[in-house]
Amino acid sequence: MKETIGVLLAGGTGSRLYPLTTSVNKHLLPVYSKPLIYYSLSTLMLAQNREVLLVINPKDETDFKNLLGDGSKFGIKLTYVMQENPKGIADALNNCSKLAKGKNINLILGDNIFYGKGLQDLLIKRKKENLNCFFSQEVNNPQNFGVVYRDKDFKATEIIEKPTNAKFSEAILGLYFYDNDVFQYIESLKPSIRGELEITDLNNVYLKEKSPNIVNIGRGISWFDAGTIEDLYEANNFIQAIEKRQDTLIGSLEEVSFNNGWIEKKDLEVQVRKIENTDYGLHLKKKFLN
């Protein structure tokens, strides 16, 4: 199986969340008990990515490093990639071309949250298949997303970004597996009307050239695109309800790394000791250290 590297995009301005993001990167905002970025990073870790490229704006570098360091405390190698002038998702990914040379890409958008039974098995299966793969889900507001259009034989023919009068409601989610040709295809893209290199244009190139799998995650896995105030609030309430009612944690980097066998019990003890007076720390202590 060809080596895969995780890529997490967290360099956007978060303009839809102003004034919350006036002085704080949106991926560092709290979603119940954890920063937003914990959820997307934990998804990459569930997919067994031990090497992750984190694309950020240079002005946020200190904040991210204070939170995550080099990733070693979570059993991963975390490399920071700078995107000074955000010019679209595909442009952000292209900043990783040298560091990801020759490797497959597992890309996630930093404001996407995934949770559900079977999520890890699904990700590992798709990664092992070594194929290009996008994930999708039916939504009730397709005008806000890139939407898959299919022919009468259910073959995906096109992805249309934010269709005004959508004929379909299957949205492409912010989680992808690409082969290394992705950087070659990005170089062929032309800026959109917004002056950006759009992820939907990239995915349409893949539809034409590679026939990627489009996997509908169905109802068993919950997905949130926490890009607006309302979405952030909804995700917060969902995670609070699940964690309190089921006595579990969602998006815990410490838990995922420990369960993956990437850190030992003594490493977890060191981390929990620093936060043992919080509900988050107490949960980890009760579940793994008692």
C-alpha cells in the first residue's frame, strides 16, 4: 500500500464567524470541551495517519504550536505549512506539494466534525483500497455545498458548487483521499470568479480523469461543517449531549492516540496530570488510568 500523509487545512480567515474570529483563529474556538481542530485532527488519526501537514496562516503559528506542539505528545509527527494569502482550498493543499511528494493524500477541512459508529473502520478501509475517494451525505440545504449530480444510471457526472436550484441533495463533505496526481491537477486549475482555486473544480477534474469513489456515509455517521455561528452552536450542543449521556469523549486526541497504540500509559498519565481538574481530564483518568 502506498504511503499516505494527512493534510489538515486551518488557514482560512473564518470571516463567517466574525467577531468571534477577529483575534482568534476559528479552528481554536471551543466546541464544547475541546478546540474545533481536535475533531478534524482526530479524524485523520482515526484513519491511521501518523504524519500530518497542518496548513495555517503565519500569524496563528504561535497559538497552534502552543496547543499542539510537534504532535509527539499525541504520537504523531505534525509539520506546519504556511499559507500567507488564502486563495482557496486547492491552493492551500498545493502548499504541501513538496512535503507530500510521492505520497497519497488524506485531506480534511479543519472545520469539519465527524462522529459515529464505524467511522474508523470506514476510513481505514478506504485508505487501504489506495483509491481516490470523496465522502458525501444528503443535506436539506444543498445550496450551501458542492452537490453531486448523477445520471439515470446513478453515475456521478459533475459536482456543482452551491447550486441555486439544486436537483440533487448529496453534498460532498470536507474529507477526501487523493493520489499524488492531485498536485499536477491543481496546477492546471484556473482561479474562479472569487480569485480562488476551488476544491470543487479539482474534484471535477478527478471525476473526469480518475472516476473516484463517492461514498455516502449514510445516517450512522454524523457530520458538521462548523463554518457559521449557527453550525458551531449546533455542533457544540450535539457533542455536549453525546458526551454527557453516553459518558464518552468525541475528538479526544489523547484517547485516539492511546487506542491506536501510539502512546503508552505513562505518556497518557503525564498529559492527564496537567488537566486532571477538568471534566476532560477526569474522563480520561477514569477510563484509562484507574
